[in-house]
Amino acid sequence: MNTSQDLMELTYKVRGADGKEYGPVTLDEITTWLREGRLSAEGEVMRSDMNDWAPAASFSELQGMLSPAGQPMAAGGAAAATAPMTSDPATAAQLKSGASWFYWVAGLSLINSAVALSGTGWGFIVGLGITQIFDAIGQQFGTAGKAVVLVLDLIVAGVFVLFGVLSHKRHTWAFVLGMVLYALDGLIFLIAQDWLGLGFHAFVLFCLFRGVKACRELNAS
């Protein structure tokens, strides 16, 4: 018989109604899935010390989360309906990948600004056009102008970092608003006929679009 300590060291895999496998997860995580109704008593589970799938109800350590009728108990105590496991790890990874582009845009824009204000001529094409305009203006007003421009650059970068944080937390509106602002920023490169910068804006927007699509799928599950 497994002791409590042994059980805490074991992990579990779950085969969802969509046929995909989820996990490995800890005992605490799988009991949370039972409480939330994401895993039914008949759901297929494989423990790390096993080679075969078995119904969740057959595991003694999980039976405390089941009602007498054999269904998972929701937080309010009512039996939860059988629900498929729809939190696809691939979809979650796609969301994180898309949201991370906000961080890249913010970080590379700040590097561009630091380089520009130092008088060096190189920079990253993934950066923001608006910060490049600020930097060009700041160079005409000496040290004080550069200090003001640097503050403006930090504010703009901070906004995109905030979009990244909120997008990682599955706030679809943050994804969409960030895409709109980045698309508007791309118009600066279009007007300047900077086709390389415009092309990278289009690529980043595509990555953000995939992220917002994944965000909607996860929120709908």
C-alpha cells in the first residue's frame, strides 16, 4: 500500500475526451481537476508507477473527491458533469509565445533608444517606430532633451510590457489592443518606406494573432 509520502511523489497522466494526454501532474493538481469537473470518475488516468490506464474512481487517493454516485464534486458540493480536458498544452504554449513578443518589442525598442541617444548608428528592426521618432527629436535638444525622450521611451516600453503580462494571463483585450497599437506603429515604417522594418512588424503581428487565437481557445474551454 502506498503511504501518503509515496503518493505525493507520484505523478499522474490523464487522457482527455479529445484523445490527448495531459500531464504529468501532481496529486494536488489532479484532485483540483476533479473538483473543477475537468476530470470525471470514469476518466482515464495513469499513475507513474503503473503501465496501464484506469478510471479515476479506481484510485483510492482520488476517491475522497468523488460523490457516492461516482462523480467529481464541484466546489459547492454538487456533482459536476463530465467535462473534457481542453487545456491543450500546445495551445497554452502558443499563447505564451505570442504574448512574449510584447516583451521582445519593448526590450529591443529600449536598446534601440539607448544606442540612438549614444550616437551609434545601428539598431534592431523589431523595435518601435514611435520611440525612434522620439529619439530623433531628443538628439536635437541636448542632454535635457535626451532625458525627456528616455522617459517617454520607458513609458511606451512599459505599456508593451503590461500588454505582455496581461496577455500571459489570458486577457484577450490586451492582445487585441497591443496588436492595434503595434499595427499603427507599423504605419511609421510604411510612410518612411522602410520595408524591412515593415516586414518585421507584419511578422510580429502574425505571431501576436496566433497568440490571441490561442487565448480565445483557452478561455472558451
